[in-house]
Amino acid sequence: MNIVVPELGESVVEARIARWLKNEGDRVALGEALVELETEKIDLEVSADRAGVLTSIKHSNGTDVKVGDVLAVLEPAAPGAPAAAAVPPAPAASAPAAGSAPKATPTARNVAREHDVKLEAVPASGPRVTKQDVREFVAGAAAPAPAARPAAPGARVEERVRMTKRRATIARRLVEAQHTAAMLTTFNEVDMSAVMDLRARRKEAFQKKHGVNLGLTSFFVKAAVGALKAFPAINAEIQGDEVVYKRYYDIGMAVGAEGGLVVPVLRDADQMGFADIELGIRDFAARANNGSLTLDDLKGGTFTITNGGVFGSMMSTPIINPPQVGILGLHKIADRAVPIRSEIVIRPMMYLALSYDHRLVDGREAVQFLVKIKEYIEDPAWLLVEG
């Protein structure tokens, strides 16, 4: 039986062999993980569909492979040899048996190698050791890691590290976006007073009812959906010489993870309430940190929102996520002096940025789209009135 690179999801055709978990000649049980693959979006394990002996490994660690490539050959065990037992699911938070390798996500193994930590020593918070488990173990370790030998005075030290598959793909796609799209950015500013006042009045009741905080991002998701309905070209994409107008609203939420930016998607965001959006965003953030996002979480998307404000950014020009033609950038809220009815007052203000593909979206549409977002945020009652 050939062990092949499985389907990796929409638009993902290549992976990198991060680590073989078995060696040639090893007996393999049904369902046992054989190899870890690193893709541009997530890391995953390839398991055995039957028990047998791993007789031949075709590609070594660090090799790039494509969907359908043969990774290894698995043959039946010799007649009379004891059969390998199927691998049962591991109980949650159970300690691994002495001398056995614990279940761990590929990203957890990478972090453990970076910090020279033995996975056997890391307590798991669930069925597998996660990246967050390793980080917490490292942070709480009593003995610090041995200090690296200091460089000689005046030494010019360099370190060469191969890009991860995700980082290399991010680099390639960002360059492609700038080469293929006629990308421009328009800016506006929004007074956050109304939203912040509404949150202050309703946050306690909202938390009590839904079990999640009422954040700012959900207001912008709702505002973006309303603006996309008003300006459908910004929710479209170009395919050859045709324009595909999307009559559904799948909003990508850019999340900064350790391995690089990922964009999980809120499906049918126009049908979601504030609580659904907040729960979805919280879930994405948690799973981005522990490496458990799936390919389905990252598929598609008709428009993207990215929030540089959480890192302190005052203003930026976000890059479009192809084949989408628009991305909304949120930024830090800062008190600023603004003129209102001939008076100078202090208001919590945020700069907004909309990057758009000028091949499909005209400047007038882009400016009006951002003005529509501003109207919804400065008077959130419109979000209710316009549904």
C-alpha cells in the first residue's frame, strides 16, 4: 500500500515533510501517525489506513511534496507475526506511558525543539500536547535553559534558518497580490464614541446572557456586511474576463499566529448575530494559538478584516487577500481633538483603511464604502434599522 500526500484543501497543492514519526522497518498499527506535513495554512499528520510494516520511505525530512506523491510504502506483516494493534484514542490529559512518544501537534513539536524541551515532560491540556502547552511549560520551568555562548566582542553573527512553508507562502502571495492587482488604499476616520458607549451600557448583560464579551470587531463585521450589500463589487472577484458577484458574505478575520498570519472565515456573516460573531472570533483566536485550525476554517472568504490596532498600529495599508478585491484595516483607538459644531472636543478616534483592487473597484465606490462603514459605526442604530 502506498502512503500518499492527501488532499490538502482548496488551492493547497504542496506540503513539506516536517518529521517522520516512523522509520523504515517499523511495525505500524491501524490509525497510527506516520509523518507530519507542514502546509502553507496548517500542519497535519498522515496516518496508516491499515496495519503493516513501513518498508520504504520515499522522501526525507524537509522535502517538498505535492498532493498524490508517494511518501512511503506499507506492506503486510510477515505471516505468523503478531498483528499490530489499532491505536486507540488517547484519553484527555492523560500522561504518556514511560518511554513512549506523547501525542502532540506538529507545531507543538516544533516549539519543543526550539526550546530543547522533551515532550514527555509537558502536561497535555487535551488529547494532544499543543503549542500553548509547551509555551506554558517553558514559561513555568524552574531552571532556565542554558545560555548560549556569547559571541566574541565585535563579532558579526548571522543565523540562517529555512522559511516555514506558511511564511514562504505568505511572502509569495503578498508579492503576487501587488503584481496582479491594481491596489490602492483609501482612508477615513471614525468616532468610536457611540459604539463604546453602547458597549459600556450593554457589556455586562451581554456577557451574562451569551458567555462572551461584546467586542468592537463584531460591530465592524456587521458594518462591513451592510456596506458590501450597498457596494457589491467589493464582495466580488475577477475570473478571467468575467466578474463573479458573491451574494453571500463570508468574512475573513486575519489572526496573527506564531507561524504567520492566518485568515479563518466567518461563514454567512450576514446571518450571524453579535454573539455568534464574538464566539466565532474567540474560537478562531484560541485555535490559531494552539494550532488546531482546520483547512475548512481557512477556505474561501469574500472580504477580509484585519485589526492592526491590537498591536498598537495607528495607520497602515493592508494588502488584499486574492482573489478578493477588498480588505478593511482597523487601527488603534486614540483620544484626539476634533471640531464638532464649531467646538474642539476630545473624542476616541480610529483611522480606517480600505485597500481595493482598482481593476474592479473605482475610487468613488471605495470612498463611499468606507463612508458607509463610518456611518454605521458612528450611529450603530443603523445596523438595526437596515437589518
